[in-house]
Amino acid sequence: MPKKKMAEKLTSRNKDYSKWYNELVVKANLAETSAVRGCMVIKPYGYAIWEKMQAELDKMFKATGHENAYFPLFVPKSLFEAEEKNAEGFAKECAIVTHYRLKNDEDNPGKLKVDPEAKLEEELIVRPTSEAIIWSTYKKWIQSYRDLPILINQWANVVRWEMRTRLFLRTAEFLWQEGHTAHETKEEAVFEAKQMNDIYAEFAEKFMAMPVIKGLKSESERFAGAVDTYCIEALMQDGKALQAGTSHFLGQNFAKAFDVKFANKEGELDHVWATSWGVSTRLMGALIMTHSDDNGLVLPPNLAPIQVVIVPIYRGDEELNQVSIVANNIKNELELKGISVKYDNRDNFKPGYKFNEYELKGVPIRIAIGPRDIQSNSVEIARRDTLVKSKIKVIKVVDTVKNMLAEMQKSLFDKALSYRNENITLVDSFEDFQNVLNKKGGFISAHWDGSPQTEEFIKKNTKATIRCIPYHYKQEGGVCVYSGKPSKQRVLFAKAY
Amino acid sequence: MPKKKMAEKLTSRNKDYSKWYNELVVKANLAETSAVRGCMVIKPYGYAIWEKMQAELDKMFKATGHENAYFPLFVPKSLFEAEEKNAEGFAKECAIVTHYRLKNDEDNPGKLKVDPEAKLEEELIVRPTSEAIIWSTYKKWIQSYRDLPILINQWANVVRWEMRTRLFLRTAEFLWQEGHTAHETKEEAVFEAKQMNDIYAEFAEKFMAMPVIKGLKSESERFAGAVDTYCIEALMQDGKALQAGTSHFLGQNFAKAFDVKFANKEGELDHVWATSWGVSTRLMGALIMTHSDDNGLVLPPNLAPIQVVIVPIYRGDEELNQVSIVANNIKNELELKGISVKYDNRDNFKPGYKFNEYELKGVPIRIAIGPRDIQSNSVEIARRDTLVKSKIKVIKVVDTVKNMLAEMQKSLFDKALSYRNENITLVDSFEDFQNVLNKKGGFISAHWDGSPQTEEFIKKNTKATIRCIPYHYKQEGGVCVYSGKPSKQRVLFAKAY
């Protein structure tokens, strides 16, 4: 029987973290690069994880009164300009559609060329985000306070012409959701922006088992066009921070740019208050980098497409049949409890190959069953995060698996939380700042004078940026770690993805 | 209290079917045109129906072993050319990305222009369908028979630069799913193509309550690049046919165009066999046109986002409170049975306004509760398709609603089936063909000599095309309705969307 070559070992995280990540994404069959520069193919296993993320987030959005809708992929240049006035800082690197027809190239048989006669009067931008197209639509929908609030979310693809791309973390095209809401009052909009950031945090911690710090962005890290940007920040195993989600209080900026007014309860015209918020396939990168190890992916059970894999150990059909009876019974019982199980009885791969494969793919629990297990009414059960194996009586398998999944979900979170907390370092001098950043990494909690100039200087000289001004940090007087000027509270700096 | 203007009556179907459709789509809040030529905004209510369609189809795809994945939005022109050789007939009207950056227009402050220095070396086509990008990827995935079958589906947006567009039925950008599978043998691929067409038919009949005829396309109606195209065809209320889904047996055409070979079990290299299949937001148009009436949308319960709406009739807070207790009890009990219920207690709209609104939006069942109903322990229940109202004791509401929803689902299908069957006319002369087509419309079942020339002549002279060669039609000798040449079986002609 032909045998697939055993996958080579991953580069270790210590040796080259970045290489480890790139290899892992490809070898675990999550995604790969495509024929289009900067665009990725999300493979079925990676997409199945994304689908689980989508399903949970979508439930949370709907439970808070949001509805899904769909807006056009393209933004006419003129709408982009209207927004641009409002958001000068927004990058202009984007995919631009200028023509609408190909034709046969007379000079090169079998080749096609752009038909110069099919030039668009106005260029179309492939959406990098949808504020412009959505607010030009909301203008038609909103006349009075009774048309508010509008609480809409969109699941979509967006394109930003990034020069340096990495699978999931930064790609030219990526998948995301973008919420766009319209409100009568400032208070409502602020509440909404904070609420959605809280939902992102809850999702990250409960499902991704990834601890996050909630906070506000500084002015220079804020979304251009936002009055305030709320965010959740996570820490990866290499000591770099990753912005996992943002929620923007947009004030009346977009309403003014697109002239969206409503008659309030007093009959007066006022501009609408707005928010927008989004998370993307970047979360896949965060998930991978938070838990995985040198053997491959480690998935929190709550997002694992396959929670339990059963591998039969056998020689010949008779043994396989015996093992299969037990395996299928266990599979059925686990599925009745809502646990997703794969029984891998492929005949052309050896158990050792399968063990490696599921380790690489981060399946939380592996059950192996051989003829001796049948004799002793037991199975071997292995947990992906700890790699600990144990023998369990068949009768106890369902309870053990249930508990183990819950325990693993919690344990992954706790482990990531300890690591994160150990890697928040308080510093009070710029020398310490640089030392900690270069030797230890992680978040640096330091006083900052609040000026963009100081922030810019620190960024230029250390590559660290202000990740967020955490909600939970107390107001306390201090002196800026760089300028020595007065500071009101500490903020979190880090190098970031 | 400000009162919203009552929506004007829809144009009736008899007066102007096309206008009726356009008005209905907009007034029922399903979709509207956007600032981008030919692209639509799918509004929350329309999108909620699409989401229900997606959920059911996705379940059916997964139950037959398919997985979802995601491939890039863009297709490099060179890949498009490789496919083009294979599929000369494919339209070249598509959106073409030529540049990747905007810059400030020095001559027009506040305006942007395309940066001429940011011209792409190779133009990118916004995918009109993904065979090219997917098969260039499969080439990397497939070496041996053990890598087969590949059973992948993608939910995505696609763009075709249509000149004449109509909401849902034909738009420049639309949402769809596209399945792309790769197989070892011809038999497997043919089985897959037929299976997916059967799944489309089952979905159309079971969920959309829309009867369809399954069949093969004639050569000239076939997808360019396919060996055989299977399809489902439905009949709209204006006597025009609508192609609701297609499934293509692609033979080895794409494997050859993209050089995808595999080592078979005998160790020999062979080209892979392929299928592709898709349905789109066009199904929304089909759903609307199959059941709706002059009062608005009629939705089959299986796809209705709101299956039951409860409207309180009251004066003053005390009456509202009394009614709300009963209404909320009913709502809870129905929801326990998995029925989706909306209790519309908005205070700034009158009951009559609400009745019209939900009639327009096609909510299957409306329950009205007033103070007199409270006295008599009853409610008024109205069924959207028949518009019949009846009084029901509160204690019987849950059973009545359950039965009524099931009955309505069946009745909508039966009604559409009768209409469809009454509008299949057998004709045996070209004169009858023309008469029936112009006076009655619908499907015409006629003998055809099998030649593309005859088909083309009939199309030119009558605007009718061969919709399909039905599976279930018996092989029977006859003479072609146009040429008088021998024919093997009848086929179905119609004017079509």
C-alpha cells in the first residue's frame, strides 16, 4: 500500500517563531498562499474553524438586536472622496476597477486584453471597509427618530493593498464582519460601541480561550474618522501584542460627511450618531499563536471542528471489525452529548501517521482503541494540550471526555492568562522601557504624557506603540517614561502584529 | 403622535407584472438599488430569508460530505486565459482591477485620482465564477487517487458586468454558492453532478414550495466548459420560466486546461474528473414570483424569518397590559415549539398599518388580540396565503398555528404545482407553438430534432429557448415541431428570465 511521507517536524518556536507560524498554518491545512499576490486560500479545515467563530459571534450580535444585511462590494470613487475628507488618514492602497470588459487580443491568439472602449466613467474601489457605501444608503433610510436605531452587521470580504502579507494576520483580501449602527443620541452610540467591544472580549475569552485587555486607543492609533476607538488586545507567545477587534464611536462624523439628518422627538433636525465595529480572519492568526506548540496546532474545544478523533489500532479485517463496533458506539454516545467526533478508519494510513496528523491539526482529544483494549474494556485517551495519555474504561469514556473538554478549555485560558500577566511589566524609566522591550517583550505598563509627539518618538526609537489605554487602569499621577512630563495614568505599550 | 404614511397599493400583477415585482421587492424591504450601477443592497428582511436558504442548503451539502472553503476574489488574467481556451463562450463582461492606489488630485483639492504609478503588471478579474482560481489551486493539492475526491463548496460574491439588471434576478454583483469537486472517475463525477441537482430540486420543493423540473440543458444552453449541464427549471406566475440552479459535469476539461493529473490505483497518470454547481440570490427572485400576490409577499413558512406576528389591539396602557400578558404567553409557547414569533407592540403605529405591513412582508400567520378577545379567551388568526381569518380559543392556538404552518407550506406547493402543470402545453405544429407561447405562455412540450440550428431559429423567431430536456420524459419517436425532421423525445421550451 502506498504510504504518504510523514510530515517533517515543524520549526520550533524558539528557533524561529515566525517560520514556525508560517509552517504551521500550511501544514495544519488551515490556509495557503494563492496565485493572487497577497490573497490567501482558506482551506476546509481552517474555514471550519472560521465558521465556528462566525456562528458564535453571529449569535451574540443577534442576541443584542443586530440584523445582517449585504451592501455592494464596490465603492464609487466620489463616495470614497466624501469619506476621505472625513478620514484623511485612511490608506489609499486599494484595488481599483477601471474597466468592465476583456476582449480577444488580436496580436496574441488565445490571449485576452482589457478592452480600452470599456473604460468606466467613474472608477470603483473594491471596499476596504464599507462606511462610505453604507452611509450613503442610510441617508435614504433615515428621516425621523422612528427610523432609529439601525443595528446592522455585514459578513463580507474586503481588500486592502498590503505590501507585506502573512497568512491570516495581514492579507490583501480578508473576511470579516463589520457592524454599522445609527443612533439618536451620543449616549446610545457610545453605549453601543462599548457593548460591541465587550462582546468581542467575551467571545475571545469564552471561545478562543484568549485573554484580552479592553481599552481605548490613543489618538494616533485610532481609526481615522472615529472619535474614540475601543479595542481588545491580546499577547502572543513571542511577546508581541495583537489587536483582535476594534469598535469605533464615530460621533457625527459620517453623518456629516454623508449629510444624514433625522427629525428628533422635538421635531428638530439633527445629525445621526454612529458606530462601526469589526473582527476579521486575523482572529485565526491570534487563535493559532495563543495556544499552539512545537507539535502543531492546539485548539480550544469550543472552536475545534473535530473535538474527538478515534483511531483504530488493528491488523487485518477481523480486528478492525471488533474495534469498529466499540469505536462507533463511543462515537454515537459522544455525539448524543453534542460532541463532534471523527472515526478515522482510513486503511491506507498507519496509526502513527494519524496520531501526528491530529496532533498537527490540534484535535483536543484522541482516543486510540486496539485489540488489547477490547479485551480489557478500555481505551487510550490523549489530551492535545498536555500530551498526557491515560487508560480509561469504556464505560467512563463519555464522562471523561466531557470533563476533559471543559477542563482543557479552562486550562488553555488560564495558561494564556498567566503568560499574559507575567508579561506585563511596569517600568518607570526609558532605559528600563528599552531593556524590557528588547529582552523580555510583552506589554509594558508605563506613564505617558498624552502627547502624540512622545508616542511617535517612542515608536520610531523602539518600534513599540501604545496598544491601549486600559479601562481598568486607575487614574494616578506619574511622570511620562520618556518626556518626564506629568501623566494621568499608565498605558500599555508593546511591539505588535 | 406622528403617523407614517400608509404604503401605497402595489401595482397589480395583471396590470404590469414586471412593475409589480420591482415594487414588491422594494416595498417589502427585501432589497434596493445602490449607488453602484447594477449592484443591489440586500436589506435585513431580504437577507434574513437568504440566510435561511443558506442554512438549509449548507446542511444538505454537509450531509453529502462537502466542506466549505474560501478562494480569492480575484483571478489573474493569465488564469482566466487558460480557462478561456476551454470555455470560449464565457462572457468577457467583468470587473477588471488595473491599479492598486489612489492619490490626492493636485488639480482638484479634496478629490482623488488613480495613481498612474500604481498600475498592476497583470490585471486582476473580479471572479465571475471560480473555476480558474480553484483549479489552479487543486493542481497543488492533487497527486494521487488518495487525494480524491475533493468535495468543496464556497459561499461568495461574484461579479458579472450585466447591462440590464433587476433586483435579485440579474445583478452585477450577486451572492451565491459554488461547489467544485474533483474525482477519480467519470462515473463518480456524473453521480455528483446529478446528486447536487437533485439536492437543489429537493431544496426548491421542500423549502421554497416551488415545483421544479429536473433535466439536461441542450448544447447551446449548457455552461461553456461543461460536458453536461443539469438544471432545475421553475415556472413564474407570468408564464415565464426561471432557471433556479445548475450543476455541471465538466468531464476532464478543467483538469486539462489547468494540467491536473493524479496517479490512479494502478499507478498511471490520468486527468481528474470534475463538477461544479451553484445557486444564487436569484432564488430570492424565484421565491418572490412563485407565491406572492397583489397584496405583497407570500412566504412559505419554512423560509419565513418571522412565521407568526402578534398584533395587539388596544386603547390605553391598561388594555395593552392585559393583551400583552396573553400575547407573551402565546409567543413563549410557540417559540418552545421552534416557531419564530414577533410581538409587535410598537406604540407609534396603528393596527391597520401593521396588518398591511405584515401582509406586504408575507408573514405566514397574523394573530390579533384585543380586549374582547381577552373576555372570550380567544384570538383572531389570519393566514397570509388565503387571507382567511378565524376566531380560535387561546388554548388551541399552538396546535392551530403548528397545523396551519404545515398546511400552508403544502398548500403553496400544491397551488404552484397545479399552476405549473396547467401551463405545460403539448404542441405538435410550429403554428400552435407560436400561438400557445404568445397567448398562454408557460412551458411548451414539443418535439425537437436535436440540432442547434433549429433551436437557434426558434429562439430568434419566438424568444423561446429550450429550458431543459426533462429526465422523466419518455423516449418516443416524433417529428420536430419546426423542421419536421425526426425527434427522439419532447423537450420543454419557454420564454425565460
